Amino acid sequence: AAYLLCAAVFLILMFYSLSRVVEPLGKIQIAPLRTRLYWSVKANVYICFMSALLNILHITNFEPLVAEALGPHVLVIKPIEYLLTCPVMMLTIVVLGGEAVPRQRQLENTSITAVVLISGFFASMSLTLTLKIMF
């Protein structure tokens, strides 16, 4: 549990630091195509890094420890990977769209993706069909 807390704190600090260093997405979205493609490559590096890191967790005993704590039917590494990467992929599509796509789509696209993934995770944790349908 202490490792998870440390990981969460460092993840929050990383996102805070990135928000201070990275150029606002509104400026990148209206920038020339070359700049948007460069930003897209950087986003894809983040996506690949997070996927690699979480795939390394698959070969450790982390998933069985979580299954012991939450139940044998709970798989958590893949949903976390999807939650950390899929919204960024959707954001990349919006940014690459350029000025033709309204800026509000950045938040809409990423938040809808995150909500769908979180709902799917809770539905997969549900044991009854009624709860699965509700999520």
C-alpha cells in the first residue's frame, strides 16, 4: 500500500510539473502542422512509456496482490493502462485536427473517454448482471 501511495504522489507531482513546463494545448492546436505533429510524437512517447511500465507490472506479483485484496475477478493493470493512455490518444486526434476542431473538444474527448473506461472497469468488477448493465 505504501508503494501505491508513493506512486500516486509521484504521478501527481509529474503531472503538476508537466503542466508548468508544457505549452498550452490551445496554442499547439492552432500551430502549424509540423508543431502539432511534433507534439503528437511526444504524446506517443508518453503513451509507449506508460504501456511499457504497466506491462512490466504484469510480470511482477502486483496483479495477484490486488486480486487478493479486491477479489479474484478483479484485474486492475490493464484498466489503469487504458485510463492513462487512451485519453491522451483521443487528445492527440483533437490536436492534430487543428483549427477546424473547436478547443472545447479537448476536454470533451478526454473526459468522455475516461468516463467510459472507468464505467467499464466498474462493470467488470460487478458480479451481478444488473450492476453490469447499469455501468
